[in-house]
Amino acid sequence: MKLARSAAWLLLISDLQLSSPGTPAANATMVLGGLGPVCISVSDLAENGDLETRNDLAKRVRDVVRIKVEELRSARTVRAEPDCIRPNQPGFDNQLMLELSVKRQKIKVKDRDWNLVIVGGVSADGLFADRAVQPIVILQEDSASDDGVMDALLAFLDRTLMAALRPR
């Protein structure tokens, strides 16, 4: 049993080392070579298993990311669902699709209830994969507000999208 536990820890540590936060930005410059638009969508998975599309959060994220992209003097446009380019429209293939996720769960630690929120995401074109970048974790006794989730989404995008867009 001890050997299995040690092996599991070694595997976890090696996995974390291979997926360091700096890796995606280094590989992203090839993917971000074009000037296509950015499309942001947000899904919120509640503890009861209900999946909700959060266009309201996507629009709030879009507004902040748009300002940051403009500060970098990038010609990219930033859109949020449902205003993104559709598959049957010109420019769809050049669009960077960012699918952000919020996963909420209640856990019990030492007989105390905690709210756990994990914020992360993927890009459909491979800019970053689900395991390539560490998610943002919120652990608190109170339920996470949309403002707290919004801050976590922006922190995640700073480590992924914005890091890839910044000139080197």
C-alpha cells in the first residue's frame, strides 16, 4: 500500500512538472500567428450536475480582455457567445475559440463545509489544453460570488491568452 501511494505521488509530481504554467505561452506563438477574432464562452457546472451557459460572464470577461488586447495594440477583435462567428460564416476557421469552465462543488474538511470552485478552460485549436495550464482554485466557506469567479477567469486568461499575446 505504501509503495502504491509513493508511486501515485511521484506520478502526480512529474505530471505537474511537465505541465508548468510557462509551457503553453511558448507553444502559443505559432497558433496565435494570425489576427483572427477571439471568441469567449463560459460554462458553469453546479454541484448538482446542472450545466449552465453563462453568456453574462462571457460578456464581462470579453469587456476586460478587449481592453487588454487593445493595450497590446493587437488588431484582434474579442467577442463573447452568442456574438461569435458561426461555423457557416466566413472567418470561422481563423477564430480562436476559448471555452472557459467554472466547476462548483461543496466539500467537507474536518467537519466543516467548504465551497470549492475550479476555474479553467481549453481552446478548441490547441492553444492550451485542459491539463496544460493549472486551473484557478477558490476554496472558501461562503458561496463564490460571480465577482470572485470573474476575477478567477481573468487570472486564468492572464496566464494563458494574454501571456501568449504579449510581445517577446
